[in-house]
Amino acid sequence: MTSREKSKFTNPFAEFPREVGVLVFASFFVAVGFGIIAPTLPLFARSFGVNNAQVGSILAAFAFARFASGLVSGKLVDLFGERLVYTIGVGFVALSSFAAAFSQSYEQLLIYRAAGGLGSSMFSVAAGSIILRATDDDHRARAQSLYNTSFLVGMMAGPVIGGFLTSISLRAPLLVYAILLVVSSAAGGFLLRNSILAARPTEKIINEKGSMREALSSKPYLIALTISFCSASVLFGMSRSILPLFMVEEMKSTAGYLGLGFTISSVIQGFLLLKAGGLSDKRGRKYSALLGTSLLGISVLVLVGTVQPWMFLLSMVIAAFGSIFLASTAAIVGDVMTGKGGQVIAVFQMSGDAGAMVAPIALGFIADHYGFRPAFAVSAALMFIAFLVATKLPETRASHLGQSR
């Protein structure tokens, strides 16, 4: 084994540009905060005496703002560079979270969470742009997985901390989240200050940005959009809205038990995401897409038949294995993207935002009128659609197979 190979074995950042490591570090703080509020935000919304659909609207409003501002964020990245857009975006989410923590009504909470979606769109598009542009298709899925791992490692402690903070106050998790976002914004801005890749682009680079028309004519890109929409509907729609309510209200579980389930899922993903990214780089994007969609679909079917709280934990374990392979979906975009392509990345993220935006309201409506289990059945159907689409995915790793895009 050469010294370089040993370095890669002991240091997962060795094979990637410095910017990837910076994003992993800065985004870790965002992840801890998100993990803190994820299982408790629906309970905070419920404290204002609203129904399931209105609880879902809190999550949907954030996703709607991300969705509506996606193309704007992509344009800002193309014009001003990733460093500035990332720093301002994370800072804006911090301000909105401080405001949300002091909400005096459901309407205020809805407005403040929606405002945070703009900042979230900015920093996520900026981070995605750096990750996908900085790596080739031999390393792209692993780099994406490493970045996602930073989120998951941060989220491991988040739900447990969130459950503890909720026992003190339903507002406390949002306050802690805001503080961690301030740290992330400062870290990203400082550590990327000398990065040429994340700097404001030159006129030549702006003129070379990827074409949306070219991307939308690409079959792999359209398939990636579909998989992103369906999986986000489950992972960020169903799981963050009706699932906590189902466990607390029908299964009579506690917020702490909810936190345990989300933590177990995060631990599994944290340990295996990089391995799954490596399999995607070696065996192909289709291999990962088929495994991810099928496993996530099975996890939702388990929820349909859940009669004991432990079945929720089983579902979370299966969903974790599905999620680690679906994380490679973004690598498809990087494979087919040309030029800077801030808006190409933005549209891909918007497809996930659309799922996270529509699912909480639609599934909340179904849960209110027909029950939680029919809502889970609809979520399983979405993953079946994603699986069927994934069977049509051509290989996009040009460096491996030499196939046209």
C-alpha cells in the first residue's frame, strides 16, 4: 500500500479538494440543529391547537419557500459565487429560527419558518454546486456521501437533545438551532475566504454555465428529478410530519422514543453512507437507485402494518439502508451537468423541495379524513413509482463505461 493510499484510508478527505472538507465541517452544525428540531417541530405547531394538515403546513411552508426561490438561488450562485451565497443563506435561516422560537401564534410560526426556506435554498444550492463541480465521476458519489454523512453524524445527537429540550420548553430547540446556524455561517465564510472554486466567478465562467435546456433534454436528469421528488415526499414529508403524530397519538409513544428511532436511523446512515457512495462510483448509479427506492418503499409498508412501537424502529432501520443509496442520486446530476450549472443544481433540489412541500399537506389531509395508515400506503405507492422509473436509468459514469449522456 502506497503512502497516498494509506492517507486515503486513514483520512476520508484526502482524495477530495479542500472545499469538500470545509463544507463537511461547516454543515455539521446545521445538521445538529436540524436534528434537534426535526422530531419536535410538529409538536410545537400542535401546541397552537391546529390539526394535522396545519401541522404539515409548517413543514410545507419551509419547503415551498425553498422551492419558489430555487432558481433565484441558482442564479445568485452563478453571479456571486458559492462562498457569499452559502454564508448569507445560513445566516438568514438563523435569523428566521430565532424569530420562530418567539412565535406567539400559529400564523407567526408559519411565516417565520417559511422565511427560513429562502436562506436554506441559498446555502444548499451553493453547497451542492461546490460538491458536484469539485469532483469527477470517479469520486462524485463518495464526496456527496461524505457531505451527507456530516449531516447524519450531526443528527445522531440532535433528536435526543431535542427531546430533552422539549421537556424544558417547545421553543428551546429552535433557539439552539439558531445558535448552531450562526456558527455554521461564520465557519463557512471564514474557511472559504481563499477558495478560488467558491469565489465570485469571472465573466468567462458565467458565460460557460450549464444549460437548463440541455439538462431537461437528458433522460438521466429527468429520472433523477423524479426519484428526488418521490424520496423527499417520504423522507422529508411523511417522516417529518404525520409519522411523529402517528407515534405519539396512535402508538402512545413519547418524544424521547421518537428521538431514539431517528437517532438509530442516523447512526446506521452515518456509518454506511460513504460505503454506499463507493458502491455507486464502482457499480453504477442505477444499482444505487434500485436498492434505495426498493428499501425505502419496504420501510413505508412496515409502517402501514405497524401495531407495536417496536415496528417503528424496524421501519427506521430499513429506511436508513434505503437512504444511504438514494444519497447518490445527486451524483447523477453531476455526471450529466456541464459548466457551472447553478440553476441545473437548483432545479434538482427544487424537485426534492416540491415533494417535501406537497407531501405534508396531502398526507396530513389523508390522515385527517381517512387515518394514518392510508397516508402511509400513498407514500409506499410513491416509492413504487420511483422504483419503476429507476429501472429505466442508463449509466451516467462516462469515465467508466464511455456511454453517451
